[in-house]
Amino acid sequence: MRKSTMKIGVMLASAMLLLAACSGNGNGNANGGNSSASPAGASSPAASSGTAQEGTAKQPVELTLAHGWTGEVAMAAAFEPAIDRFIASHDYITLNVETAPGNGIREKIVTEMAANDPPDVFLHWGARDTASYIANEKVADLTDLIAGDPELEGRYIDNAYDSVTYKGRIYGLPIEANMMNFLVNTKMFADAGIKVPETFDELKEAVKAFKAKGLIPIAANDGTTRAILSNLNDQLYGESVRDRLIGKEEYDERLVEAASHVRELVELGAFPEGMETLGTLQALELFNTGMSPMYYQHSWTLGSVAEDLFDQVEVVPFPKLKPDGDAYMTSGVGYFVYISERAYEDENKREAAWELAKYLAGTEVGKELEVVSGNPSPVVWDRSSDMHPMLAKAFKLRDSGEVKTFPDHNDLLSAEASKVYNDLKTRLYLNDITPEQYAQLFEEGIKNNPNPAFEP
Amino acid sequence: MKRQQRLLIATFTLPSLLLYAYFFLSPIGEVVYYSFFDWDAISPKAFIALDNFKELFADPVFYRSLLNTLHLLAFLVLLMIPVALLLAYLLYTEVRAFKFLRTVYFIPVIVSSVATALMFQFIYENYFGILNTLLRKIGLGEYTRVWLSDPATAMSAVSMPLVWGQLGLMMIILLAGLQGLSPEVLEAAEMDGANAFRKLTRIIIPMISGVIGLCLVLAITSAFKTFDFILILTQGGPLHRTEVTGSYMYSEGFNLMNYGYGSAIAVSIMGIAVVISVLVKQFSNRMDR
């Protein structure tokens, strides 16, 4: 009896040891698949402490940064080396970098927020996507830090904080600007003897002419109709579209008019067949291969325009409904650096997290994002000739005064209303609903799902 | 059995049972629990009893996804299992190069679902895809389609990668079943003058009905839990034409952060899949008898 009991005891102890060995160590570095980076000589807290005391005299601190700009994402080429530079120049900070490519960061952050273990600093979309984190005090209110920091004065373009402002408070630092750019292949237009359209009627004529030549007039995917709808509504309503998007004012027949214009383009065969199945870059491929003379998409795709087209592609204003009306360009800021409330409350971490956030959303990284990745930054700087040529053309138009700018309509809607909007535009161009139904359902979507960011 | 032996067995079994309970049973319990709440994973949970289920049973998208799942299931049952049985039978009869063919048929099983989905995306792509290009080249341009969007083809198109990916697994299971058959029975049938077709339909299929039942249960569970192919190929769109229960659950839970509602979908899927699987198993058992 005693012998077998001993055997059982030994086996149980072995099993417990095995389980203990397989489990994580419970500290911040236990995140599988993440890279933990710290400067040479500072890989242990002791080493870090020593360096810190001799160098900056700051307390050693460990931070976690989560972001999605990794892998094949164009921004990775500028952003990841920037993180390495930060690590090298801040020996008192041990930075654990966690990544999830592209939209994967959304799931990663929500999981960590739900587990009450958020990263100290992270990159994410605006308040539409983070409203729940803000409402539940998971992310830090940066309003006072921003107001009290002279370095940030005049650093960003106007309205850069709009999409990260929630009930009048600011929760993030802007890191990525966005524009919707209407690209035309001037050589294809010249070869076909067709005028580059300046008005919507000219656009329709161009669509008919290119369609007759067997081409796909506008290289588009599912998102293109949304961009066109936004632009047409900007033209029809001007600045007052903002109040309508946030539910302060009601829409009228002009919303039906905008939707009808989109249907007109669909019926003229302006878009590729099955555009709802195309990815953004697949649609660009139609433009790059000369199958389409026009393309209307997000500025992040500018870096993927074929190099041999640079000389013949121009960024022009989206055609105007009225020749004497204003041309509009969707332009705003949609991606931000956040600090978690937990890091903010920890005095030791707060300073380091703020320094990291300011660096990532700073001029140096902003410039690199534009020059290396061809991705627009909200930072104001003297843009030089080494800028990506397509991005330079887009900036030139935006800053020329030839177009008025207005943010992406999605950024002013709640997450639920944004989903309604995205579904409705698909139903509209697939002829599942009429323009009148579109207008009615869109307005209902806004009324039923108000954006909490604008509630008093 | 002596008390001491029983204690020993219990001691050895307990760790596995605890691990099973922790990793398998407790998540199911949690999902059932969350389905009674309105919860976005961040805000405090609000108990709403059966409201998620009431909403679900009035949700047309859920019914659409259920119908699409049945479409997918029909593909697996009516296409994949018969083809897998045919291939298994060919291998069982040791056709020429059967060892090589066995490996070739099994390869899709070890290819990741992401790679498989991307491959099919290249096949279906409207302008540059292999399928439409081939149709145009051989003069059948009028049969080209937007395969992943056309209401007539979308669901079948997203079903094909799952069929392709699981065919080899079903084939191996059925082959194992065939290899367990008594050769004497088949020899006796041959001596009685049964041809290959009659042997297959009158002897082999009834004798491996248990294995076929297992394949059916696997097909049912696959159909109800699939979401990866859908997510990569169409994200359930356009207009929910390719939405299946798995992708709808993922979309509600992870994209829209309706964890309570997503959990209610998961509980419903589990219930439906269990009921269908039990019915199929009972039918299979009756066939066995």
C-alpha cells in the first residue's frame, strides 16, 4: 500500500511539474508569438536599471505596444524600423511589441480589453471603433496632456483630432491621414480623344465612350460606391452634411438624388462586373493593367499604382454635379495612437507611454510613412521632392484650394450606423433597393443608432 | 475490483477529466451563459434572459445563413461522400499506382484552409481568374459568371473549397472501413455472379454503413462550424448570399462585438448540429441492424 501510494504521489508531482512548465510565467512577456524587444544590455530589469541610472536617470519601465502595421502592410516598411529606433534611443524602456496584421489588430485589442489586460500603447481607428473602450474607461483621456504639451502645437493638420474626439474629449494622437483620390489615366483619355471629366455629365459621357471601346470605365470595388455617395452628398449639402450624419438635422430629397446618380453610373456599366467580390487592390489592378482609365479609392492605395503609370496618371477632383459648384475631396484622419487607462494611471508608465505615443505620432515617423510607405500623415511638414510621386500629386490637389475637404462620412457615424451604411450602398448598386428606399433606410439607420461621441 | 485499484484508475483518469472539463466543457458552459446577456465584451453584462434567442428566431439573416448551411451540407453529403467512396473503392481494388494516388488525394487535407481559399479565389476571379479565362479561351465565354456573387452560383462556389479540402479525409476513413471488410464475403458474391456495381451497392455499402454514418456526422459538424473559407472568399456577402451560420456567428461576435447575440447563434448552431447528428446516427444504427 505504502509503495503504490508513493508511486501515485510521484506521478502526480510529475504531472504538476509538467503543467507548471507548460504554463506561462504570468508576466507581460508571456504573450505567445510576440516579440519582446529591449535595448542591448538592458534585457534584464537589473541591466535596464543600471543603464537608466547612468544615462537618463529615469526609472526603468516596461511597456507593451500593439499595432497592425506589420507583414505585407505598406506602412510596416516605415513603422517597424521607427520602433527599433525608439527602442535604441530609450534604454530605460523595455518595449514588448505585439502585432496582428491589418484588421487583425481589432480582434486582438478587443480580446485583451475584455480580459482586462490591454496593451499600454496601441494603434487603432477612431472613436467610432473605440467608443466602447472610451465609455468603459479603458483608454486614457489625453485632452489635458495634449493641451499642456507645447511640442504638439501646430504639429497636425486642421481637424486632425475630430475622429478621436468623444463628447468633447480627445483620446488619441493622430498617426495616419486619409484621402479619397480620383485617378485618371490621361494617356488613355488622350488616345481615345475623350476629355477628362470635370462635371458629372462629362463623367457619364466618358463612361459611355470607354464602355463602347470595351473597357471598364471605373476600376471599382465594393467601397467605391460609398466614396462616390460621400462625394456627391458633400457637393449637395456642403458643410451641413455633418449635422445630418450625426443626426442633428434631417436629410431631404438631395440624398435620393445622390443615390440616383450612383444608380445611373451602375446602369451605364461604369463599374466592373462583380465589383462586390473585388478587393481594393484587385480593383487597382484593373487600372494598372490599362483595363480601366479611372479609379477612385483610398490614398493608401497610391503606393501601389504601377510605376510605369506615374507620368500619365493624374489626381483630379471628382466631377462636379454643377459646373459652378464646389469640388470636394474626402480628407481626414482615421488612425490613432492610444494609451490605455491602466498605463495612464501608473505614474511610472504614463510618462514613458506618452513619450512613445508622441514619437509614433510625431514628425519623424510621419515623414517616413509618407516617403517610404507612400501613406499620408497628418503631420504638417515641408514636403520635399523625395515624396512618393502619386502621393505628392494627391497632396498638391488637396492643398491647392481647388477642392474643399470633408472627412470620411463613416467616421461621423456610430459603428452600427456605419454597418447599415455599408450594407445599404451594396444593396443600392446591386439594385436590391431603390434610391428612395436607400435614403429612407439610411436616415433610419442614423436615427436608430446615434453616435455616442456626439451625445451631450 | 479492489478499492485500491479503483483509486489508482481514478487517479490516472482525473487529470485528463479535469483538462477535458476545463478546455472543452467549461467553454461550452460559458457560451450558453453569455447567450443570456447583452454584452459587447467590454461593458458590464446585462442579463436579458431569452431575448437574444427571441431576436435570433425573428432574424431573417439567421434563417438565410441556416439555408446556406444546409446548401453546404447537401454539397458535402451528396457530392463529397459519394466521390470519396468511389475513390476509396478504387484504391481498395488496388488500381494501378494506388499508393501514389492515395497520397495525391490526401494532400488537400494537409493544405491550410487559408491557402485553399486563396487558391479558389484565384480560380473564381472574374477578370483574371482561371475558370473564366478557360471558358473564354475555349469559346464558352457566355458561360462566364461572377462565381462568388451570382445568386445562382455563389453558395456552390464557396462550398467547393470545403469539398476539395475534406475529400481526402473522408476517402481515408472510408478506405479504412473497406479494408475491414471480410474478403470471404466479397469472394462469395463474385462466385454468385455479382458484378462490381452490385457488389458495391448490395454488399459493400451496407457493410460499411457505420463508417458512412461517421462520415455523415463529420460532414454535418464541418458544415455548421465552417467560417474560414467564407471569411476569406466573400465575408458572407454580397447581401448575405454566402452567409453560413459559422460566418454569421463570427461576424456578430467579433466584427460587431455582439458577444451575447453571437453566443446565442453558437448555442443554436450546436443544438441544430447535435439534433441532426443524433438523427443520422440513429438512422445509421438502424441500417446496421
